[in-house]
Amino acid sequence: MPKMKTHSGSKKRFRVTGSGKIMRGKAYKSHILTKKSAKRKRNFRHETALAGGDAKNVARAIGLR
């Protein structure tokens, strides 16, 4: 049976921490930034961990499980 291919879009959007959590970037940072507060825009810079059900699907897409 051939090897599974890594999903190209997923490998660009997610990363795996040392402890195995899958991290994602935040949404709503790309445009219409004038009405958003500086604090809100600053918080968009940080990554956050994926929720459980999503993490399972993404792990398969990036070739972990």
C-alpha cells in the first residue's frame, strides 16, 4: 500500500508543539482592520490550540496519526 500524502494546505496552516498539541493561527486579521481595537488586533497574533474533534482530522491530514 502506498504512503499517505500530507495535505499541502494543512501543513502550511498548522504546527505541532513538542507536547503534541496542534496549533492554529487566529482568523479575522486580514482586512477591515480600522474598526478593530488595537488590543483585539494584537491578540490575533497569538496562536491557539485546536479543539479535540478538529485536532483529530488535522492530525490525519498532516500525517501524524
